Amino acid sequence: ILSYGGSEEPISRAISGSLLPSYASGSGRAMLATLPEEELENYINQTQFHKYTEHTITDKEILLEELRVTRERGVGMDREELVYGNYCFASAVYDSSYKAIATIGVSCPAELAKENMDSIAFDVKLAASQASTDLGYNLQPAGYFNF
């Protein structure tokens, strides 16, 4: 994890052994949104939801709707659902086989996020798109470049 604290130099942090619940994190939602419907339903039906803050989505139907919105906008969001005062924006990175293999995400203070939601989401989605392209992902349909 690379963390920026305002004008300070970035700090690299490894969170060894820690696991975050996919349903309550921006990166987790970005990855969940890439799953086929059946796999997503299985995940939701097998998950025991825990409320980390008063904002954590624990209702299965509300979470499914949030994941549908995530698919449409291409960015998963966590709005103070794991940590008070913190928002997370994340977008999936795809490889050349069109499989989501990672996410690129940004966490920032809630007030900053609320003031800049569209631009932060755009930048995260653009960074993930560029990383995907570097890995051979191509948004063009098969045969597009055939003449």
C-alpha cells in the first residue's frame, strides 16, 4: 500500500495478514462487481455481514444494488464503511484474457472525497484502464482490427 499524507513523501505500508471484507471496501466491491451473477449470488448468500461502522451496508439487496451501480460506473466505493472519516474509490484492472486480476484504489478523508467525488472516481478509473491496457486488455470487440 502506498500512502500519501498531503504534501509529504509517500509512505509504503505492508499490512501483513490483514483481510478486509469485500462487501465493505471499495476495492472489494470493484472486484465483486466483475463476478458473474451466479458467483456473486453465492458470495452474498455465504457471507456473514458485520457492521464496521454505522455506514456499512449489511443488507443483501442494498449491496446487490450498490454492486450493479459499481458495474455501471466502473468504480467501487466505500463511504466510511470500514473506517469513520475515510472514503475509498477503486476500479478493477483486467489482464489480456479479460479477467479482473487486481484493483487500483484511493483512500482519502471523507470531506475531500465529498468535494471531489467525480474527479477522484474518474482518475481511479483512468489509472485502472491504463494499467489494464499495459497488461494487454483491449476494449475493442474481437476482430475489430481485422481488415
